[in-house]
Amino acid sequence: MQTLDLKLIGRGKVRDIYEYDARHLVFVTSNRVSAFDVVLPTPIPNKGATLNSLTRFWMNKFTPLCGNHIADGDHSGFAREFAASLSATEPGQVEVVKRAEMLQVECVVRGFITGSGWKDYKKSGSVCGHRLPEGLEHCAQFPEPLFTPATKAETGHDENIDFARMCDIVGLEMGTKLRDLSLEIYSKGRDFARERGILIADTKFEFGVIDGELCLCDEVLTPDSSRFWPADEYQPGRDQRSFDKQIVRNYLETLAWDKTPPGPELPQEIVQKTAAAYKEISDKLTV
Ligand SMILES: Nc1ncnc2c1ncn2[C@@H]1O[C@H](COP(=O)(O)OP(=O)(O)OP(=O)(O)O)[C@@H](O)[C@H]1O
Ligand SMILES: [Mg+2]
């Protein structure tokens, strides 16, 4: 029987990571929200549990394409006890995962032109080195999804890299595998979400190696790792209303804040809207 006195070995922007045993970790997915890579002081109720259940949902769906880090067996009893031993934590926030050797790249896939991709395109006509046709409108769908990897920066912002640089980091064979798999998983997820009225504009995957096998790790197609847009309101040529963290980002853009820590408190209205958005996304995709 595992004691509940586990060692905290890492604290990411969103997840607290504990050592379960030599081969497993416990992720406690907090209700923290980060924007522009800064963790804000105001939590979003239920966010952590929603991220965990969505990630599980997608990881299960994608098992024919790729293994994942979810630990074998039923750990719900442990999750209940461990949550109770922490303050303000629900069992749904606790996930036991297999420890992976993480690949030091972020596998970003973009289906629509927005965010930094749009800024890139306006300046250079390209997105992360992919030359694109002229005259694309803001938020237009790319003819084909683009794979635009980034480094996993220890601190600060991740840096976009081209495919060749990525292969310098992980090797050509692994780089090719990561690219093809990322595009395949994104496309399957995009088609599934589309039928439920959601456009997945872009997303980020993280992969790791577990017992020599390439596995999907971290979080998958969640509002934290992706941009989700309501399909029935979609119209290229303007910003899209967003189900997800964009609510927080848009609010922050109205402030004079310079996007360095500490981040500002969020007003209750933004907290409620964001919590509702996370729930709406999750219900639409999984219920
Ligand atoms: N199965 C796994 N084994 C080991 N590490 C993992 C596994 N799955 C995810 N990770 C790592 O655990 C961390 C998750 O924490 P969190 O999402 O809060 O981090 P983050 O702030 O996004 O950090 P980073 O900037 O490093 O991605 C990430 O660094 C991720 O790469
Ligand atoms: Mg993360």
C-alpha cells in the first residue's frame, strides 16, 4: 500500500508532480491558470479535474494510434485518499501516470491561422518556415494542418523551430514519427470535435518514451493546450469567440500589464466565464 506521504518533485505552471514509485508519478492538476506563460493568482474552479478527464478521454480514443502515460489499473481509491490529504483538492485532479523520458520538443499543430502564426504570416508570408499562399484571412483554415514544433524552454517562452532543428534535437527518425503522429492525432481530434460543433484551431502535444515505446504524455486536446472555437460562429477575417483561455487572454489584453510576473487577479466575472467555458467544452466533447 502506497503511503500518502509522497515527495513533491516538481511544480509546473499547472501541475504538481509527486513521485509515486520508481516507475510512476502522480500529477495533481491544479486549478491554476496561466496566460502568456505567467501563472495568475486567481484559480478557476474545477479546471484541473476537467483537464484530467478530457485528457483521459482523448488518450483512450487515440490508443489505436499511440500508447499513453495513464497508469494501468484502477487508482481511484488512491486518488480519493491523496486528494483528501492535500488542501482544496478533488479526486478528479489526481492522476497516476507512467514516468516517461520526455522528448524535449513541443509538437504544435495548427489547423487555422491565428495567434503568433498570424503575426508571423503578416510579417513574412510564412508560418514557422512554412510558405503559404497570399491573401489568407485572419483565422482562415490552412489548406493542410501545419506541424510547427517548438523547444521546451525551462523558463520563459518556448521558441519555434523548424523541422530540421527539431531533428537535430530528437533525431531524424523520431522527428519524422513525431510529425506524422501529431498531424494524424490532430486530424482525428479535429474531425471528432467538428461533429460536436467545435473547431480545434491549434494544439500542442508532448510525447515521451516509456519502456522503449513512444507515448502520448502530459495533456491532450484540452483548452489549456489548444484553441477551441464554436463552429457555428466561425467566420474568417476576424477574431473568433473562444470557449477557452482566450477569455482570460482577452481580458488581460485590456490591462496595462506588461506580461511579466506577478500576474493580475482576475475579476469574478472572468473566473465564472472561464469556468463555464471549460465545462462547456468538456460536456460537448465527452457527454
Ligand atoms: N509521463 C510523464 N513523465 C514525466 N514527465 C511528464 C509526463 N507527462 C508530462 N510530463 C511533464 O510534466 C510537466 C507537467 O506540468 P505542467 O503542465 O504544469 O508543466 P508546464 O508548466 O506546462 O511545464 P513545461 O513548461 O515544462 O511544459 C511538464 O513539464 C511535462 O513535460
Ligand atoms: Mg503543461
